[in-house]
Amino acid sequence: MKELWPSWGREWLGEIVPVFQVLLILLVALLLQRLARRVIRRLGEHNVPPEILTIGRRLSGFLIYGAALLLILERVGVSASVLWAALTGFAAVAAVAFFAVWSVLSNIFCSVLIFTTRPFRLYDRIEVLENGEKAGLKGRVVDINLIYTTLQEEGTAEGEPGPTLQIPNSLFFQRAVRRFRPGG
């Protein structure tokens, strides 16, 4: 087959064929996606809920274009086993990293919730209860940051301030919080 090509084209044949294969893969993927959308649109005419249609469109696009990407990578020389090893390695590292910072992320998210829902405010007197009957951590809110809320416990009779408690913000959404009114 190479002999049928002109002499100047024989040198480029190794680069031209993969380019045409990639273009063909993209064209087939585009046609498959259009066909899938048409089938999904027809399903919509038969009283299929719109949520199912949306999921079907997204899932079909993900599968078709994902398969096209894998085929293109194979055509340009990336081995499927190398790609799979890289993907699983990345997923494992991401899972370990996410697990390691889970409590920090939880506290940051809970601080955003404290600022938006305002279950208590700065300088309020609150008590974090263990359960309905047992007394918990009690004090005046003196600071709210991304990780902790700082409570100042009641001082002594001599006027010395009490100790401070740093409570993780996520604890306020795991326990009941009693808020005292000013002067109460």
C-alpha cells in the first residue's frame, strides 16, 4: 500500500494515518452523541420524566466522549494499562488526602454555617450539651474562626477571668446548644 503513495507522502504516512484515525474517532463520537440525544428526545415524547432525560443525556455524553478519549489516547500511543495505573494511583492518593483533611474541611464548612445560620453570635453566653440532662461546656463566645469557637468560662469571685475553651465548629452541629439571653 505504501508503494501507491507518492515519494514525498511516504515520509509523512506515519503521522498522517493517526491524525485521520483521531478525526474519524471524533466524528463517530459526535454522530453517536447526536443519535443518543435524538433517542432521548423521542423518549421525552413518551412521558418519561425530565430528570431521567437529563441524566440520560449526561450519562450518554460521558460514556461516548470518555470512550472516544480512551481510543484517541490509544491511537497516539498511551497504553490502557498505564492510563489505568495512573488513574487508580491518583484516586488512591486523592482518597487518602481527603480522609486526612476531612475534619478540617468539616470544621471550615461548619464555621460557614455558623456565620450564615447564626445559632449564636459573638459575646453570647452558650452551653454545648452532652445530652438533654447532662451539663456541658459553658461560657461566653469570645472568638469564632474557621476551625474553632473560643468560649471564656465564668471567672472567679475575685474578678479573675476563667479559662478559655476552644471547641471545634463541627461539634455545634453534633450536639444541642443552649443560648442564654443577655442578663439571663
